Amino acid sequence: MDAQGRGRAENIDPADQWVLNPNTGEYELRLRPSAAQSAVASPRRSAGRTATPVRAPRPGRAVPPPRRRRGVPEEPLPGRRGRRPAQKPSRAKKFLLWTGGSMAFLLIASAGAGYLYLDHLNDNIDSVSDDGAGTGGFKKDEAINILLIGTDKRTGAGNEGYGDKGSTGHADTTILLHVSKDRSNATALSIPRDLVVDIPDCPTTQEDGTTKVIAGSSGVRFNTSLGQGGRTPSCTMRTVTELTGITPDNFMVADFNAVKTLTSAVGGVEVCLAKDIDDPDSHLKLSKGTHTIEGEQALAFVRTRHSVGFGGDLSRIGLQQQFLSSLMRKLKSNDTLTSPTKMVKLAEAGTEALTVDSQLDSIGKLKDLGLELGKLNTKNLTFTTVPVVDNPNETVKSTVVVNEETAPEVFDMIKNDVSFTDVKAEKKKEKAAVAARLKGTKADPSEVRVRVFNGGAETGSAQEVLTWLQTEEGVTRSENAGNAEAVQARTTLEYAPEQADQARRLADLMGLAGSAMKPGESVSNAQGLPTMTLTLGKDFKGAGVPITGSSPGKAPAGVDKSTADQVECAK
């Protein structure tokens, strides 16, 4: 039996086998003498010894097939799940310790929150092909975009009263988690399930290994991007890219059981209500005030909607964001991080609850992701929702559509790694350095030499700016360089240190912020002379119009947001 099974058989809490080493300050695995016979930790099994039976697959998972178990042999024993290939003896004894890897949200809570690596955790993880819809997986030196999907699939004991009976599971709760390149901040963008979207054609891997293209749909609810017509999470991933222009790196999926098991593993999550709630639909009954909830009660909390706000999905999203903020605070607390018992429970519960994409199909990869997310401070984790308005084509309002005034700016801020909050961890000297770019002497306009690129503004904008600079502002040493190689949301000015006075003059004329000025190297124009580079972004509104745009800490007007360190009471 595995370490967990051995602990139960001998009435030993598995967490008690982890002992604090005073020399390192970390927990180490200390097994009893009998543990040398464990199927997990022993490197010296006899050649003729029969392997410990592998438990059967758990009934009901969060997503439809095809699925693959990491390391399953081509012909597993009938009725059994295949085991991972045998490891070298020297590796069978190994385990990893890690700290500070508290992962965001219930879907990935345990994978990075623990201290330990148990070999059998790999067998807990289900994976589904991403069908080429992602980037190929997150990278440690780049910004990270993870698509988190909670389905309404009714699986497991006690879930018969929830969700749609017979449903294959839809994208009931969806969050695009963006983590900045420098890991100083993150944005969790909730996508309403009733948002009207266009679902693209989705190439999808079948059980026999072939690929089937599932036809797309126009003007349908977002939640049908999963489950409907055999759509898998890779189709939800493609739909998010179609909607936002952001390609997720990975996806993670969980059903109702994840909320129940993970909240119980951490000993409950604290929530606050501004009024009494008695919702027969979600089975939530709580009085006004603060409560610690777990298991069935936690599931009822995140599913209730008729008793909060306006009684719709948008009100429930706000409730879920409050719940996830509280869970994040609990995971980062010393009460959780210093408890081996909770760490063991989290590691087991999290990997049991997860279905991940094929690029993220091992505990090692989840651990790496957890360590990256663990660098976040909850003060700089912002929750927000895709800006929407009621569907104008409906008399009885049941769906919403994208708010074309504000949503594009929200999507651009995420694509361009712009924080929705004033990052509290940012050093004062770094802020001062940005502000200092605008301070100092300014060159005469006739001395400013610049090439103008169009990097996302309306067609003809580069020539419009060029004409304005030359005829009205006296910047005669300017030229139209055509279209930039890539589209960008924000206008930028690149210059060499010796051109700082020219850059300050041009920034003053254009109304550029210090953050738009990019010290670097100059380029040469056709005459071989050093020249600055002005690239007009989507925020360009016209020649002579100051380029304000959104700056870090300032979300577009009308966009609600909250941070994970805030305690809010549901109304």
C-alpha cells in the first residue's frame, strides 16, 4: 500500500511522518522501520515481489474523454489502471520539498502549497490534450496565463442535487488568471457563463487518437464551449482566445468535488454575509455575519445566486471572487503553510480534483507552476470581470454581451502585462526612475529626430502625426516609417540616453507618460543618423490629442475590481 494507506493501517497520521529538521528549517520524511517495505519509498523491492495493486479509476471526472493517465502502459491489466513505468532504484527514494508555493484558487491550491512530493501523486492526475489551442505551456521567464474552469458536471457522492441532470458538464465558472512577467501582480478575469460569444471550430482529439473538428457556433452562451457536442477544455481555450485575443498557456478543470474536498483540506474558508441567506436552490442557509465554511456548505456558497445581488450570474461571480480571495489568504497563512497534516491533505485532494492539459500533466510541472504563483502577494492579486451589458436583442434579459466601450481596454491591459492595481511591492526608486524620464531639459523641436510607426492605430495615423509634427510643432526631422512589425496596445517612444532631451520634448508634445518612454538604443535613419522610434498603439486617438490610456493601478472607468487581501461581505 502507499504511504497514505500504510498510515491508515497502523493508525498513523501520514503527516506525522514529516519531522522538522532544526538545521534546515524544513520538513523531512522520517519513516518507521516497516516503511522500508512501502511501495512508494522503498528502493529495494525483491525482484519476484508482487507489486501493490493499483486502485481503480475514480468514477466521474470533470471533463469528457479522451483522457490519458501519466505513464500508463499500452496494455494495462483488465479492470485496473496502469502504473507508471518503473523508476531507477536511486530515484525511488527521492522526494522534493518546497515552500512558498501557495497556488491561486481551489483548482491548483494543493499542487504548489505543500512541502512534499509523494511519488504516487502523479497517478492522481488526469490530463486531456490541449489540441494545440495553447501556447505549449507556461514559461518561468514570461508572463503566465492559466485558464481555470469549474464545471457543473454532477459526479461523485452527494452531488445529485446540483447542476443539470444528465449534463456532460459546461464551463460554469471560468477565470483567466494572468500573472505578470515579474510576478509582482496578477489579474483574475472572470468570464460570465451567460456571455454571448462566437465559438470557433475546434480540432479535438478522440479516444482512438484521431482528430475531429467540432463545428463552431455563433451567438451562443460561453458555457457551451465545454461539453456541448463533444467539446473539451481545449475548445474553451480557443473561445477565450477568440474573445480576448489572449492565448492561455495551460488550462485546469475541476467539478463540484474540488470545492468540497479542498475547503475541507484547509480546515474551512472564512466568508462574510451582509444579510441572512436561505436559498433552497443552492441549499445555502447562513445568517448575517462571518462564517467558516467547508465541504457541502462551501459548494452551496459558491453556487448560490438567487439570494445575492440581483439574483443572476454576475452577482454569483462577485460571491465567488470573495470566496477565492478568502481561500487565497488561507493558503498563504502560517496556519496552513506550517501544518504538515494540511499539506498532505491538500496534496491528495488537489491532485485528485484536477484535470489538466497535456502540457501540465505531472506533479513536477504543477510544483513549478505553484512556485511561480507562490511569489505573488495577495495585495496585488486583482479580481475583475469581463465588462458586459444586457443583451439588447432580448426582451426578457437572460444573457449579456461584451461592453465594446470598456472590454477592449481590459483585454489590452492584460495582454500588455499592465497591472490593475498600484503594485504595493514596487520599489520607490523604480517609480522615481520612471517619473524622472520626464524631468530635465527639453531639446528644441527642430532638433528632434524621430521615425513614426503605426503599431495599432487607425490606418493613416503615422502620416497624420508626421504632418502635425512638421507643420504645427516644428519637428521637421521626422519621417513616416510605415507599419510596425507587431500590434501593440500602448504608444511607446524608444530612445538612446544621449537623446533624452529630444525624448522629453516629444513626450511633452504627444502627452506621453513616463511609462511610455523606453530608454534603450537609437536606430539609424536612411541618412545614417541616430533617430528615436515612436510607435503609435491602439491608445492613439489623433494628432495633438494627449495619450493618457490606463496606467498601473487604474482600471477603465466603470470596471469593478477587488484585491485578494480585501475582506468583503456579500450583499
